[in-house]
Amino acid sequence: MKTNAAVLEAFNTPWRVVELDLDAPGEGEVLLEFIASGLCHSDESIRKGLFGSARLPMIGGHEGSGIVRAVGKNVRGIKEGDHVVCSFRPSCGHCDYCNAGKSYLCNESANSLIGCLPGGHFRFHKDGVDYGANSMLGTFSQFAVVSEISCLVVDKDIPLETLAILGCAVPTGWGAAVNAAQVRPGDIVVVIGAGGVGLNACQGAAHAGAAQIIVVDPVASKLEAAPIFGATGGFTSTDEAKDYVKSLRQGGADHVILSAGVGGLAEAGIAMLRKGGVLTVAALGDPAKYRLDLALSPLVMGNISIRGSALGTSHIRTDLYKLLDLYRAGRLKLDELVSQTYTLNEINTGFDDLLSGRNLRGVILHGTH
Ligand SMILES: [Zn+2]
Ligand SMILES: [Zn+2]
């Protein structure tokens, strides 16, 4: 069959919407009609060639929701007509990490930047060339063949347009606070970056009982939106925030959650921690610039921890359904996160808005033209 998809054929060129050939689903694979796809900064990083191992041509998009239109052989637990959320990290259910309840490290994610499915299959083609799909998904395509291990079947009471951002932004941010940092009641939390991930880190920290949640972001409209998600204060730079945070109880924050991949922010975050504090890094960035350069002795004497968190350290096959129940109970905000929607053809505008801070989370609705 044919599908329209936003693809990257060369680094540092705009997303281009092209028509591709799409194979039928093979064993363990399903054909999805994507309904909605979030716009995440990681796709922009791939476009700029910052992740050197990314194979082109590639269909973008790694958070999305859709409807199962066909299933291949030996697919269990997914049937035609099901609604699914696709996570950018698959969970195969039988590697060491999945068995240990750590599917955020699933071995099957190894080909995410190559874009082939398990077994090395490419399902998108054009003029004899194989097109990979970001994170084995390619949510910027109207239709896609994906592995069953990337799909989470969900009940149909919540619109798919609402669910797309559960594939990356929501679990990544929420889980950075709840699962990785393990924020405790009364903690003081600083969240650097108030985009799709950072605002969800605020929601997670608020649920965990943080006494203060201080957001740092240069964009005024994001600081204005942050209290909806639990933020108690905001600053436009780490320089501005530092004195205030250091003046707080115990001389700093219990936790700093880094959701913006900008050089220098990790050091600035560590400087705001109290003794025994933890920096949780949830953002990707330019590996050439987004680095740590600091003396290690103060970390020792201050008992400071630094940890990374992939997909919010979420075991998505259980955590997703907890998030859905919180949404149903009115205790997790999803609709408020999506400040702007776009057609597939407007994708470059969507990324421009992301980069200039004009949206909190932008979402492509494939059904609109
Ligand atoms: Zn993402
Ligand atoms: Zn696995």
C-alpha cells in the first residue's frame, strides 16, 4: 500500500512529505493507521545530524497513537480495530531488562536510530531504497508497519488525539520525577526546561508530594503555563534561580531534573543541589556541547548523585495504564499539554514553533488536511 510520511533524506534539510510504499505486516508486526503524533525535540536533533548513528533516509516521529488495521502472523493480544499507544522504547518482554521490570532498557531498542524492525526488516520503501523509521515507529507516517513489542493496546474511552504524547513526553517527564528521582513528600525540586518533558516532570513531582517545584525556562509563556502542572515558582535562567534555590531549607534543592539538552545546564543544575541532592538527566542534546565538565571532589564531599533516565525509567507496560487511570481521575493533565495541532504538511511549522517556544507540545493530526 501507499502512505504519506514526513521523511529526512539528508541532515539539516527540512522534513519532506513524500509518498512511500509500505509492506504488509510480517510475523509479529501490525499495520497501524497513526491518528496523532507528538513533535519532540529528539526528532529535531536527528534532523540536525546530532545523533551520528542515525541512518537515513528516515521517517520521523517516535510518539504516537493509532488504530490497528491489520495484524501479521503470530501476533498475540493485538487485533484489528484496537487502539494503541506506541512507545519509543519497545518492550519485548523476554530480554534480561524486560524480565527485570526495566523495559526502558529493552535490548530490542538497539536499532532505534537505524529504523528497522526486529529481524532487520525495513517495511517502508521508495524507488528501491529502504526507509527506516525513527524508534522503529515513524509516527510522522499516516500508516506504518511496526512491531507488536512497540504497541500498547488501550481502551477506547480516551481519544487517540489525547494519547499520542504518552509515547514519549509524558512518561519521560513524569517518570524522571517519580521513578528515577523518586521525589519524596516535602522535597524541593527544580525542573530545568518547561517543554513537553519538563512540564510532566512538574506533574510527577507534584504527585510525589514536592513542597516546591521551581521551573527554569527562558520562555515567558511556558513559565506562565507551568503552575497548571504543579510548578510553584519560575525563573528565566539558572543564574536567576540559583540564589533563590540556595537560600531555601538545607541550602538547595533535593532534586534537579534536567529536561533541556543545552550545554552548561547540568553544571548549573548541580550547583543548585543541597548536600545529598540528585541531578536526574532526562534530556538528549548535542553530544558535542551537552557535556559535563566539573571537579569531582565536591560531588564526593557533598554526596551528590547524577543519573540518567530513559523514558522516565518507566516500565511502560504497567506504568502507561497507571497514567491513564490518573488522567481518567482528573489527576494527570494531558489535554492542557497540547497547545497546538498541525497537519502533516505543516510539520516544519510545528518544529519552528517548538524551537521558538510557541507551543508546549505540538501534535500532528494525520486526519486533518
Ligand atoms: Zn521524544
Ligand atoms: Zn526487552
